[in-house]
Amino acid sequence: MKSSILKNVLLGIFLLMSDNISALTTVPKDNINLLFIGNSITAGATLPDPAKQAPPVLCRNLVANATGVNTNVYNGGHSGITTWGFLPGRDDFNRLLAAAQAYQKNNGGIIYISIMLGTNDSACTTTEGAPVSTDTYRANITKIIDALIEGVPGCKILLNYPIWYSPSTYNSAKYLQEGLDRLHSYYPILDGIVEEYEEVYGGNRRVWEYFENNESLFTRENGKAGVFYLHPNLSGANRLAEIWANSLLELIKADGIEVKNPLPQ
């Protein structure tokens, strides 16, 4: 009798442990969680209503409409920030990490983290650490990725390429042609990082071509070297959101979520 009771107790414990293990290893499909690391472009600078029009918000809407799945978004865009500002332990990184962990705990679902940094790193003056060399850029991006993988187990990271700005760009920071050349030199660095990680995926490399010299996608701004084009206007924000969303939907589809309404490429 006692042996039978003991067996039943042990069986119950085993089944309970199995359920808990299953809950930890099964990824719910009832939520998609998008978190964005970026600078003023991600934040939606120069847009009339960034809370509704910033690229991450528009991207969330596109992903939700394409999948029919509840989609949450955290916009970690911060004007003027470089890769230094998002290093583990800094306030911006800590806030994003806390948001990702809260989504994971409270919503379930899959965590996708988009990173687009480099514009302010490429500046010649004023921004933190500028000018940021390719070696330092690589080291900083790698530190951010390593900390995200450790802090948010199971997350997937989309490493988006920074977009073109005009060689006349000179606001509170000096960019000009030297900065633009430096920005483009980060592309092969990002290529290499993507190759090193299973959890990291590359965004659309052609984003540079889409925006290059396409003034209709930018806000016209006056600077110390004349008119410049740095921040996407509403048309540009929509285009950037589409590019990001298409890349994310490829990952989402690979994770078993049906894309019912594909976006135009």
C-alpha cells in the first residue's frame, strides 16, 4: 500500500516537472514581441507624431497585419546615441533588457530585437566616442549582442544596416563625406558579425541603395554646411518600416507563424 502511494506521489512529481519543463521549452505563438535599438532615426526625429509614426511603430503595425498575431513593440530609439550608449550596464540597454524580460515573462511569445546603430558612430565630432573606428564599432556591437543573448534566452536579433545620409550633413555634430564613408565601412563589419552567431540575422543590405540620394524620403534640414538629409520623413519612415518588417517576417515565418498577408518587397 505504502509502495503504491509512493509510486503515485513520484509519478505526480514527475508529471509536474515535465509540465514545467515543457512550459519553459515551448515557445507560445500567441504573441510577437518586437524591440528596437537605435538612434534618432529609430526614435522618429522630425516626424509630426513619433509615437504613432516612428519606424518601429509602423513596423509593428505591418507585422501584426501580416500575421494576424498580437504584436507588441518597444521603441528604444535615442537621439544622438552611439554604440557606446547601448553598451551593457548603460541606462538605454538596461531599459530595453527589462522590457524584453517583461515581455518574455508576461506575454510569452517570441522576442525579436532589431538593432540599427552606426549613424552617430560615424560622426567626426561631438557624439560619444566619435569618430568610432571599425574595430571599436565591431567590439561594441558584439558586446551588446552577447549581453542580449545572455539576458533574453531564445531571442532572435536582427542586425539592420544603417541608412545613407547626405554628405552635407552637419548639425550639432559634424558628419560630411568623411562620416558617410565611415558609415559605409561598417557594412562589412556587420556582415562578419552575422556570420558568427546563430541567433543573429542580417537585415536588408540594399537599404543603403533605397535611400541614397532619394531626397523625397527625407526631411529637408538646414545645417552648418547647408541643406542636409539625415532623418526620414513620413514616406521614408514607412519605407524603412517595410524593409524591417519584411526581414522580421522571414524570421517569424521560420518560427512557424503563418504570414497570411505578405508585404510587397
